[in-house]
Amino acid sequence: MREFECISDYCSKVKAGVNQLIRYGEDIEDVRVVEKIIRTLTPKFDLVVCTIEESKDLDSMMVEQLEGSLQDHEKKINRRQEMPLEQFLKTQTSFKDYGGEKSYRGNGRG
């Protein structure tokens, strides 16, 4: 998986490859695909992979279940990355409400 590739695109690529192999007569179980996806994820998914491995039985997990869990985690990551920018913009807006870049020197008691 590439660093900036989204989970749904990556899983679609993997599924396309698996479907080609199945068409050529190879028998591929979901557990092999799940393990392949988990092994090839970027480090930003390490925490969720550990959680999935500890809490769920990978032998009975379907690719769609894994994809759903990873998409949820990806959404959380993206929200957290956008949050500081939004907070920064709110801070700038509230600063402008108090007079912007005006100097406060001499406005208070001395």
C-alpha cells in the first residue's frame, strides 16, 4: 500500500488481483487475502491491526469486515489531521474579533 492511498482503493486492487487468480483456477481463501492486506498496510494502521489481531479471529474474518474496520480507522485519522487546521482558523478568527493586529500597549492599567 502506498502512503497516501485510501483503504477502499487499495482493497479494490487486492480484490481485483484475487479475482484474476481465481479465474485462472487458483483456490484462495479469505484468510490469505486478509493476512496479505494486514501485512502490506502502512505504519499508520499498526494500532488498528494490533487491535484486530487481538480481538478478532482472523481465520473466520471476511475481507469486507476487515475493509470496514480499516475504513473506520482511516476516517478517524483523517478527522484528527484536519482538526488542528480548523482549530487554528478558529483561533485566528477569534483574535480578529478583538481588534486583529492592533497593539494593546497602553490599553490597560500601568
